[in-house]
Amino acid sequence: MNEWPYRYKIRQMIQTQTQLSQFLSLIKHETELAIDTEFKRVSTYYPVLCLVQIASKSATDCIDILAIEDLSPLFEKLYQKDCLWIVHSARQDIEAMYYLSKQLPKRLFDTQIAASLLGHPMQISYQVLTQVLQNIYLEKAYTRLDWTIRPLPDEALEYALDDVRYLLKNFYQLESQLKTEHKLHWIEQEGKLLLNTKLYNPNIKNAWKNVKGFSRLAKKTHHLAAQLAMFREYQAIHKNKPRKWIMSDDKLINYALKKEPLPFGIRTTFNKFLVSNEQLNEAEIIVNKHILSTKTEKTKKNELQKLVQNIANQYSLNDKIIANSRSLLSFIRGDRSVIFLTGWRFNLLKEELEKCKIV
């Protein structure tokens, strides 16, 4: 088993302001940082960030977010313009950090996405990718640990550190192969898609999309159901509780259908919410109900799928990375906001789409 060529200085865990300052001094000039987080999201609306693991060429360590009062020095380093975040399946890590920092990374390399662009399975896990690239097997024993407990078991800390120990090495191998295959700009584009604040800020107007069963409601009940969903989301945010702890989907649907009356206390608070948030009444509700494809649509979709599959084969890609079945059907029905009409995907498909007189 080959060891990572850089020597890491590993502490048990950074839990004081002094230790944090010392670690940040060690990585002061590093711009490529492998990052992972551990958080808890069981009884809260927002994730409770517990640990941040960071690895660079010069040092690696685990930072106890719950123990350190002033995290601004850490954020100052991580959100510098020249800092490249190297993360595997980055969205939840970015989100957990965003709720504390209110900042997004300036540059991002997601090794899960990079791997998928190089022919590995879509959504490949960090453990599997590390085994494939480094021939190193990582244990998964602590995937369900409550990371708020203190003290953390030594084995759990080792597990957490393993999530960044091999991340840099994976990154360098993936980056090298992307360069060889002229796909480096693809991963840069994919990273930018994840660096959008709209992904991480709650959108109360779209809260109805989180209600299971909404699409089956009659149109005349949509308005009330959407108002209830927005009210629920607002309460969940301000109480920092899971939305279904505020009101279950079943209850919300029953209230919207008037199968059950709103309890007095909830009704009073709900009415106050509506008066204070009149602008939310303008929320647009477009329910995409499942509509069976026509024979013509099926024919066109099959043609497009063959086209996409041929292109995908040329570039050693899973065709669903370029365009999945749903986006192809949306495109056929007139939607021009589908992702394969932008960026590197469109560059691959443009010529063939024009030949077929589809765009």
C-alpha cells in the first residue's frame, strides 16, 4: 500500500483559538485545500456543523466547530479568491458551511463530478473512488454517528480525517486525466453551477414543492395549500426545526382540502403570517403533473437519446450526465432552459442538433 507522499502533522482535534491560529499559519500559503465536514440535521432546519476536516500538502487536521467561538479566521482563509476547495460531493458541505459563514467558495473542484466525467459511475462514493484510484479501503463504521457528542471516539476522528487524507491525491489524478482528455473546463463549469446562493438560501415561495402529494391536489386548492406550505417553511426557519415537525404533509393536505379545521392557535398565527407577507400571495404555482408522452414525443425522444448516447460513447460518458430522459422530454415540449443547451454539453451536441434541425 503506497502512502501519500506528503507528511501530515495530525493533531487529535483543534478545539481552541490558539490551535486554530497555529493550523491556519501552517496552511497560510496553500491554495489547494481538501475539505470535508461532519454535521447533524435531525432536529433542526439548518444543519448543525460539527467538524471541518482540511488537508493540504503541508498539514491536515480536524477542527471542532462546536468548541471554537470565533471562526472568522477560518472563514477568511477558506473564502479567499485563490483558494480552491477540493470536495467529494460538495453541495451539502458547502451548505453546512454557508449557514455559518454566509459565503460561498470562490473556486471548486468536486471529485465526484470529476470522476463521472471520466467514465466512473455517477455519484460514486469517496470510499469507492479512493479504493479504485489508490487501492486503499476505507472503513464506513461511523457514517451514522452523532457528531455533536463530546468527547468523540479516537476511531471516529480517524474516520473523519480519512475523508480528506486521500482527497488531494484523488484530485491530482483526476485533474491530470481531465487535462489529458481536454475536459478540465468541464469540471470548472460544473463547479460554478454549485456556487450559486440560490441553491443555499431558503425560498419560501417555492415551499409548496416540498409537500408530498401537492401535485395530486385539485387546482382550486393549490392557493391555500401553497400558503400553508409557505407558513410552515417560515415557522421552520424561524424556529430552526424540521418543517414536518411544524406540520406534517398529511396534515397540510387535509387542511387545504378542509377535511380538518386548522387548530385555533395555528389559525391565528397563520392569519398573522398572511397579513404580514402579502407579497407571497404572488407566488407562481406551476405543477408539472405527469402527462403521458404522445407517440410523436416518444419517437423524438428516442431519436434524441440515440444522438446523446452516441456522443456520450465518444467521450466515455454516461449519457445521463449529458441529458436524462426528463430533460429530453421537457426539451421536446418546448423547454429551452434544460441544462444540455448550455456549456460543455451544448458544445458536444450543437452540431448534431443543428443537423437534425432540432435547435
